[in-house]
Amino acid sequence: MASRLILSVPVSPNEELTAPEKSDAVVFLGPPTRFDNRVPEGLVEPRNSDSPRFFYFELKVFRERGGELPDLIEHLIKRVGGKTIRIHTAGEFAKALDVLQGHLSQGSP
């Protein structure tokens, strides 16, 4: 299986869900947004079996007191059946890449 990396900012989940040539995975990488709104119903196309897998590698430089609350991107990733991985250290980033590779190798959603 050939791998390709496409960098696109911003990426719309609908673009990836309806693209004629599907990606294996879509990864959002960055710090949390300042918005914690939920994604309105009907804004995102429904995911089907040949849709790419969605991941959010949420970079958290500082640990927050009182827990970590979901942001807008995490709500979006959840809506398309994706996985959020919070990353505080380089080691956690390496583990997140292992998780991504594992999902792609197994073909699991």
C-alpha cells in the first residue's frame, strides 16, 4: 500500500467524506480551539464503511487543572466516528503515531 501525505488547511470533513478518491486517514493536528460548541446536526455528512478514519492529535502544552474539556474539533471528530488523542509530550506523540499506524494496518474504523 502506497502512502501519501497531503497537507491542507483547513480540511472539511465533508470534502473527505464525499471525495471520489478517499484518503486512508485524516489527521487534525494542533492545539485546542477556543470554541467548545457542538457541531450542529446535518452539518457533517454521515460516515460510511469506505470513509477515511479521522483522528485529532490535540497538542496540549500545559496540563489543565480540573480535567480536559472537549473543543469544537473534538466534537467534530466524534461526530464522524473518529478518535481524539491528547498529546502532552514527544513520547505521547510517538504513541499517537503508533495508534494511527495500527488502525491503518488493521483496517479498523
